[in-house]
Amino acid sequence: MSLRLPMISLAGIAIFVWPFLGLGLPPESPALALGLGVVLAILLIGIGTHELDNRRLALLAVFAALDAALRLALVTGLAGFSPIFFLVLCAGYVFGPAFGFLAGSLALLTSALVTGGVGPWLPYEMFGVGWTGMLAGVAGRATAGFSPRARLLVLAAVGVILGYAYGVILDVWDWSFFRSAPDIGWTPGMAPLEALARFGRYYVTTSLAWDTFRAAGNAAMVLGLGAPVLLAMQRFKSRFSLVVEKA
């Protein structure tokens, strides 16, 4: 699934780059359909290639339920930080990019249904957290030979970087509705470079400090709780990979 995953998930870039092409945002329903379609496609490919068996599907459901419970307890997060990113980062880091993407996107979908947070922003959140899990999975594979301590530090650094990256891409949806300020607001028909410049000013003005809480919170949770959680997940992965052959 390694090549199919980027090709499928990158379809979501369309809903993020749209405001920078001199056009308006796509209608809400197609954007949501795209997000659900990508998740379904990755699930079906994983099942068809036997990369997602019953045990991994059950584990995905557990992660989605846990993150939904965390979000229900702390719906708006603490400043920009939300504990739901911790499990997604760890799941991707241990089980790989495809599992990480599904863990993130399904966690947001489930929590949105539980908390009543379904709206035009949902596909952006699904892709944003899904890509967080996917990139954590890429980092996990790249550091497979590192010591446990080094892997923990790498994951903390990944949590910082992706904490900011998530805020940047999610700001695209908010920015497209911010039209009151001539220097930072979005206006249909802008040239791409002008749109990027305005968006950069908008992000620094409205979101940089907020996203710092998310980045720092991700690192703090990984460093404080990551070691036992990663170890438990690694044990699950080892058991899932166990094959019993007949004599």
C-alpha cells in the first residue's frame, strides 16, 4: 500500500490549495465526500491486500473510540492542544503510515459524530489528523533501527513539527472566510503569490501562538507517556505478526 497511500491521500490537497488558485472553496458536500471516499478507499485496499486484518481493524476501532472519548472530555482542547494527537502519533509511529492515516481520520470522524462536530470543517480535520498519523508512520519506519530512547525523542520532535503543520493547513479553511482585513484576508481571484503572502501574515497574526501550545503539548505527552504506550503498541504489533504454521 506504500505507493497507493500517497496517491490516494494526496487527493485531499485539492480542498487545501483551492483558495490559492484564484477560485472559491469547493462546495461542502463534495469536500466531505472526498474525505470519506479516501478513508474508504484506504480501508478497502488494506483489507484486500491483507494489511488490515480483523485484529488491526478492531484496534483501529479502539483508537477511534478512545480519541472520541478524549475529545468529548475536552472538546475545544487547551488553547491549541488536544490529547487526541498523542494516540495518532504513536499508532502511526508503530504500525506504519497507512494505519496512522486511518487512525487519525477515523478518530476525527468518530469524535465529530459523538460531539456533534460534523460540519464543512470536518474533511479538513480528517485529512489534517490523518496526515499527522501518516507522517508519524514514515518517521517510525525511518528510525526503525534506533534505540528506544532515540525513537522517543524523534517522535517528540515529529509531534512538534506536525503540531505546527496541522495548524497551518487547518487555517486554510478559516482564512477563506476571513475577508475583512485587506492585508491578510482572502479575496477570490487573487494571484497565487499574493494569496500565499496574505495567508502567511494571517497565520502569524492569528494562529502561531495558538499552535505553539499544540506543538509543546504533543512533545510533552510523548515524552511523559510515550515510552509505555509505544511499548504496549509494539507488543500488539508483534502478536499481530505472529504466524502459526502447522508441523
